[in-house]
Amino acid sequence: MSPFTPDQFAAVQKSNLNHLFALTNMAFDGFQKLTELNLQAARTTLAEGQENVQAVLAGKDLREVFAVQSNLGQPAAEKAVAYARNVYEIASNTQAELSRAVEAQYEQHNRNVQAFVDTFVKNAPAGSEALTALLQSSVAAASSTYQSLQSVAKQTAEVAKTNFATTAAAANGAAQQAAPRASKQ
């Protein structure tokens, strides 16, 4: 006798498809946010470029032209850091949503597997103790491996977040130091 009926199998497949569609929608939402950020950045860059060209052309002498040009460095660097921060936030938030959804799906799957193993053990014929023990230990080992991988993934995400914050702060500091030197030239 099979532990799964056709209706149960169909329900599992339907659940898996719904989960796949949910993950796909989350990924597309992240992609849409990134696309909107890129479009806004392009609009802003175009408008600022036009303003900068007009300011340079409005300069009466070379000194005014160089003064306008020297004032462009720091805002551009700050905007690049802000853009990178926004990209990171979108990617990080999307990854966190996907991770939560996958984790929830895994936990449900793990409960289903454990229920299957329990049912199998209860209905196992006499003399199959070794097989049932192997099945139970395999499920426990898989669960332990997943927990370890999940812990490593969370630690890696935290390290990446810390490294990004450090890099962004360093880039911002470098841009602020470069601006006074550029305006003196």
C-alpha cells in the first residue's frame, strides 16, 4: 500500500507550483525596483548633466568654468555611493524575502517528510528495523545539514552587509577629501 494517494500527490504538486510562482513574483518585484532605480538614476543624471553643461557654458572666463567643474566631483561620488547603497538594499531585501519563503517551504517539506517517515515506521513489517533506523537517521542528517548551511548563509550575509557598509563609508570619506583638493586646483 502506498503512503500517498493520488489526491495527496496532486496537492503537493499544486503547493510546489504555488510556491514557485510566489518566488518568481518576489524576484520580479526586486527586478522591478531595480529597474525603477536605474530609470530614476538615468533621468537625474541626464537633468544634472544638462544643468552642468549650461553652467559651464555660462562661465565668463576660464576660472569660472574650472570652478564649476571642480564642484562636480563630490556630488557625483556621493550619488554613486547612494546609488550603490540603494542597489544593495533592493538586492538584500529581495534576498531576505526569498530566503524567508524558501525557509518556510523547507520547514513544511521537513514536516511532511517526518510525517511520512513516522507513517512508514508505524506500518513497517517486522524485521525492517534496520531500514527504518536508516531512514530516520537520514532524515535527521539532512535536517542537520540544512540547519548548518542556513547558519553559514546568514553569517555570510551579515559579513557582506558589514563589508558593504565599511566600503560605502570609505568611499564617502574619500569623496569628501577629494572635493576640497579639486576646488583648490
